[in-house]
Amino acid sequence: MAVRPFEELVREHGAVVMRVCRAVLAPADADDAWSETFLAAMRAYPRLRPDSNERGWLVTIAHRKAIDHLRARSRRAEPAADVPDRGVTDPELADDDLRAAVAALSDRQRAAVVLHHVAGLPYADVAAEIGGTAAAARRAAADGIARLRAVVDADGRAR
């Protein structure tokens, strides 16, 4: 059985894919998700089994692309009219309290917090540095941050 041209697939299911994208996203983002859906589908189309449900396959891809857009938007910085001024009266004292709290963390937690939250390394790279899995590195960083929050306030002062 010959594989039908991809253009036919787009023509037949393009409207359904757009409805899925628009159900989740704003119109401008839905257009982007629609395009990304068909780009991803075009790459995978040669490997699609002949007896596959093409519409279901495309709808699944579209939904995942729409969710990816939502996640990406939540990670983007939002412009603010006024940035609140949150200074401390004695920055050296706050630095000392924060440094003492970080020093009190276990070696593993301190390394995970510094490598991920300060240096910006992904957990897989943190795990390669401190040993273990990415999940263990994530857990160590989360435990370290929780301990810091318990002993230091938002201004970096001991509670």
C-alpha cells in the first residue's frame, strides 16, 4: 500500500488540528502550534504505520504542542510597570546570615543548590558533578532550598 502524500493529510485534518490548538491557546499562539504540529508530523510521517489513526495521531501532536506553548509562556519573564524595591537595611548582615545558612546545608544539598540555582546547570549536569541520578540531584536541591527557606527570610536574614 502506497503512502499518500503529506499534503493530503494537511488538507484533510488541518482544520481539526487548528481547532485543538485554538481550544488551548490564543489565536496567535495557535497558529504557531499548528505549524509546529505539522512540522513534527512531517518528520515522523514516514515512520507512521499504514493502519494508524491519522486524525488521532495529529490531534495528539497538536495537543502536546499547545501544552508546550503554555509551558514556555509560563517560563518567560513578564514585563512589570513598577519593580518593588525590596532592599535590606544592612546588606552585609543579610549576606552573613544567608552564607551561614548555606554553609549549614549538607555537602550534597549545598552543591545541588549552588550548581542548579546559582550556576543554572540542569539537573542532569548537577547529577554528573555530585554523583547519582538527575532525580536525586533535584531532590537534594529541593531539600536544600526548603531548609534555606525555613531558616532565612526573603531578605536573607535569619529567622
